[in-house]
Amino acid sequence: MIEKNWYHTEDHHSPNLSKASLGDFLYRVLKEGGEISQIWPFNPRYDRSPVYFVVKLTEEAKLKIEKETKIRFKLPREIHLN
């Protein structure tokens, strides 16, 4: 079984709140077999405000999307509870 990891989009390399940007991002993630968990528009009152995603991708799919677009992914932060 191919292992998928959760990734967050990077702050300055996320899609923006436009139909073209969101459509391209969603198309690429779904085309590569990814799963979309959360969509968070930073400030939806303004056009082209950043939109942050939590997606589940294989490492190969992540690298392919990063190679073809300006979008970058990072691993989520780890929280350690005492």
C-alpha cells in the first residue's frame, strides 16, 4: 500500500481566492489521487486573499505538484503534550 502523508500549503506559496487559482490547485491535487481535508480562506472579503489547504498526498504526488506549480507543501507541526 502506498503511504500518504498530511501536508499543509506553505504561507507564501498557497493558491489565492480566485476561480482560476483554486480550480487549478484542486484539479492538480485530485488528479494526483490526493485527498482534501480542510480549506481555510484567510480573509474571504478580499479578492485574491490566500487560501490554505490541508491535503493528503503521496511523496511522489507532492513533488510532482511542487515541480509543476509555485505551490509548496509542509508537514504539519507536531504537538507534544506532557
